[in-house]
Amino acid sequence: MSQNGKKRYAMVGTGGRAPMFLDPLVETYGEVGDLVGLCDVNPARLEHYRRRLAEMGYHDVPTWDAAEFDRMIESTKPDCVIVTTVDAFHHEYVIRAMDLGCDAITEKPMTIDDEKCRAILDCIERTGRNLRVTFNYRWGPGPTRVRELIQEGTIGEIIHVDLDYLLNTSHGADYFRRWHREKDKSGGLMVHKATHHFDLVNWWIDAVPETVFGMGRLAFYGRENAERRGLEVKYDRYAGQDTVDDPFALDLAEDEKMRELYLEPEKHDGYHRDQNVFGDGITIEDTMSVLVRYRTGVVLNYSLNAYLPREGFNVSFNGTKGRLEYQEIHGSHIIAGQSTEELGEEMSWESQIVVHPMFGKAYKIEIEEAEGGHGGGDPMLQEQIFATSPKPDPWGRNAGHGQGAASILIGIAANHSFRTGLPVAIRDLCPKLGDASRLSDLP
Ligand SMILES: NC(=O)c1ccc[n+]([C@@H]2O[C@H](COP(=O)([O-])OP(=O)(O)OC[C@H]3O[C@@H](n4cnc5c(N)ncnc54)[C@H](O)[C@@H]3O)[C@@H](O)[C@H]2O)c1
């Protein structure tokens, strides 16, 4: 805590997601929170945010190269480190921050494989520090209403869940242009993306996963698939190419923020954010089906496809007293680095809940409208993170390391299952998850 009584935050990873935490600290929670340091491997992205903060009228925030992370902690003495780096490095900073006496907040996914997950849980046991995983989807009004209805017993005891997640050729394709296309950086979409979905199901049905079986493959993107369909792959990335006839092309130079955040910083780290979705080097799947059995007996049937004409999801819960269906339709969706305001109409987010009682007439449930990113989830979560007295959380939407682990472990187990063709027991991947059957019994 600063002498002025403000909680001190340092951030590592100053890419597209950083404003989710920086903006509320500057605009809304400046009285109670203080940003004391920024850290990244790329000096141009650090400079981008340093300048942006100055333009917002904020005090000068010192920046640090990633190699100087420990020095940043020692000299700025944050209470809490916010981790918004590439997924594969979350564990390094979470663990280091805790070993140096800080709490940590990490973007989802908590980490990308079981070894790193075990290392984080060991560190929490060793240090007693606190880790929050920012599952913003839980905070949207639609998902919250679903949780409320299930908790109230509207369809009785849940027996079976179906979740079909659709990523389109804008947002879905984007994962195949960026670092996310490499499994050792993101854990694949099973971890990077599905962590949201598995977390929602775990939380909706209040259950801990037990066994996972999955099949996945790269069926649409990648050179091999393109050439099999007779498409000629002419370039590795889009910059500098004639891409007028390529609907998958992304022009980083066209957008000021993309230019500043990714195109100009390339000279420092060689990272290309606009790789050809039909190029070489993709090691993740775009087509995935997974079965999960929970410790409560519930079975989840999940699918994720990343090349579809529309974006959103359908989830249905079959219970002893009826069926509940929830659908979200997302607009053309987000390109990282764009704000909600810039996206405007594109950000449109429609959702509906229909309840089918066992012997009664089906009816629709009203869902409140909410402003802000991810269906209104982002601002609600920001309030919980930064406010000194946040609103009560009757639906248990805040998540710590246990619940963070329960979600990624499904995707991690699915990745093992994709490789071996065998079912995987979550307990074998992470004994420290314990024996609880209810998610709400995990931190
Ligand atoms: N909750 C959500 O809805 C949501 C949305 C977008 C992103 N995210 C998460 O936010 C995180 C960041 O994603 P992004 O879209 O900002 O990606 P990004 O590529 O825009 O930014 C990642 C940043 O990490 C930095 N980095 C890379 N390696 C590093 C290292 N070893 N040490 C320190 N910094 C390093 C990069 O230079 C870059 O500035 C990811 O974990 C992602 O899963 C969450």
C-alpha cells in the first residue's frame, strides 16, 4: 500500500488486452489504486502505453524490460501484479510475483499445461499469496441469469449439458494469424479460448470435472488444408502483399492502433501479428469435440469450431424438471486492440434464454442489457478488482486459483486426449485440485 493509502499495481504484458486494466485504474479507480510500473519484452509497446497514459493525464509510469521484472518489483513495491502476457508466460510472472511477496491477477487462461498449473498451485501453497483469474464472461448479464435460474432449481437437477461454441472467419481466423496459432504459446484453443467456456459450465452447474475425452484437428486453416482444397498459398504474412482478393487478410498499417502496437514494434522482437491463416507453422486445432464427466455425474458435450460464418454459442441444460436453452449471437466481433466504442455496431451482442418445463409451456426469460466489453462483463469485473468495497457477489463470480485450474485442466486434458486417443483423469494431472465435487468448494 502506498503512503497515500492506494493499492499499488504493476503490469506485465502491455499488448491489446492491457487497457482492460489500465483504463479503469486511470479513469475510475485512481483514488484507490495506483499503477506503479509496466513491463514487457517489447520497448515499443511499453512506450505506446506510457504515452497513452500521459495523454490520459496520468502520472509518468516507469517501464521495465521483462528481464528486469524482479528489479521492477523491488523498486516499485507493488501489492499486486497484473499479468497480461502471452499465455505460456503467465505462470512465470505469477510465481515470481508471489515469491517476491505480491498478490497476482492473471488474465485467463491461468496457464497452458499441467506442469505449469502444478507449479502455480505449489507456489500458492508455499507463499500463501492470493491469485485471481479474470473470468470476465461470468459477469455478463446473460450468463449470470443462467446461473441464477439453475441455482433456483428452475429445471431441477442438471443431468446433461451441450455447448456448441462458434468462432467466425473474423475473430476465429484471428487466432491463426497471431501467437495463439502455436500450441506451446497458447495451449491451443482448447486452453486459450475454451477456458472461458469450461469455466462457465463448471460455474453454472457448480461442479468439478473428473474425466475428459476429446478429438481435435486442424481441418480448415493451415497450408495443407488450403492446398488440399486447391488454394495457392502465396505469402507467409499479409503486410506488403496484394491482398485485395483475400478475405482473410489483415492490414496492420490501416489502423493506427494496430500499426503502433504491432507493426512498428516488429523491429524489436520479430513478432508478426498478421501471419497467413493458410501459412505454415500452425500447431493448434480449429475443430474440436470434447466429452467431460463431472464428479457430480453430469456429462458435458462440447464443441468448438473456428471457421464459421457466425459467432456465438448455444448451450442447453437437460434437467430433471425441464430444459434450459441459452444462446448468444455476437456481432462480427473483436480484433484485438480495438475498443468497444470503435467497434460500435460490430460489437452487437444478442442473447436469449428459453425454459422448457418438463410438462409445461416454454417461456422466455428477460435478460438485462449491459454496457461494455464481453457483453457487459468487463466493467463489472473491473469494479470487483479495483473498488475497495465492490458490490456483493451472490452468484460466486469471483474466481481464484482452484477454479482457474478446474477450467484449464479440462482443455489441458483434452489436449492430452487428442494426442493419445484416450480418456484423461483430471486428478492424475493435478492431485492438488483435491477431492471436492462442487466448484464453489474450490478457492
Ligand atoms: N478475458 C478476455 O476476454 C481476454 C481477451 C483478450 C486477451 N486476453 C488474454 O490477455 C493476455 C494478453 O493477450 P493480448 O491479446 O493482449 O496479446 P498481445 O499479443 O496483444 O499482447 C501480449 C503482450 O505480451 C508481451 N510478451 C510476450 N512475451 C513476453 C514475456 N516473455 N514477458 C513479458 N511480456 C511478454 C508481448 O510483447 C505483448 O506486448 C492473454 O493471456 C490473453 O489470453 C483475455
